[in-house]
Amino acid sequence: MYKGSCNCGGVTFTVAGDLAPPSACHCGQCRKQSGHFWVSAGAEDEVLSVTDSGTLRWYAASDIAKRGFCGTCGAFLFWKNPDESHTSVALGALEKPTGLAISRHIFTADKGDYYDLNDDLPKRAQ
């Protein structure tokens, strides 16, 4: 069981199951939304439970994705393709210990010019 929340506690969530191996996304949207690259792991929708005090907001970021965030504190919590049966959850929002580790980097062609990727993890340009 994983538990997570935004900064102000207006949005909390639990994952009562496994998370997919975490990815670090370096796309321009994730960098702008989070302030750096964004690390998330997919949870099947059937095991993800969100409790919201009315502050959860969704932003249609593209034709295929929406991003969930707290309208009070601004914490970026979820990434969702409405056509898929899973939701990506922000690893930074999870309570420790998670026992998780980044498994790969994605959208590395779009990464910021102010950092390097010096680890041995798989890297996907798109």
C-alpha cells in the first residue's frame, strides 16, 4: 500500500497494489509543470483511490493527456491518458519509505540544458 498527498493535504491518495517501475520524464511539459524533470509510476485505476476536499483540478495538457494538481497548493500529482486504465502518480507525493527507484529516463531529447544524465539507466529520446 502506498499513500500520498499534496502539500496542503487537500488531495490524498492510496495505491492498494503495485506500481509500475518509475520513470523520469524530461519532456518540456513535465519540466514546466514540476520545475525540473518529473518522476512517476503508473497505478492501475482500480487500485488508485483519491480523496479530495474539492481542490483537485485537471488540466488538459494535450490531446492525449491531462494533469491532476491541487488547486490550493499547486502540487502536481497525476498524469492521465483518459483512454488508458492507469494513472501516473508523482513519486515525490508518496510517503516514505517507498522502496522504489527510477528505472528509466524518457523524453531525454527534450531535457533541460542545465543538467546531465550520468547514470546507467535506459534512456529513451521520446
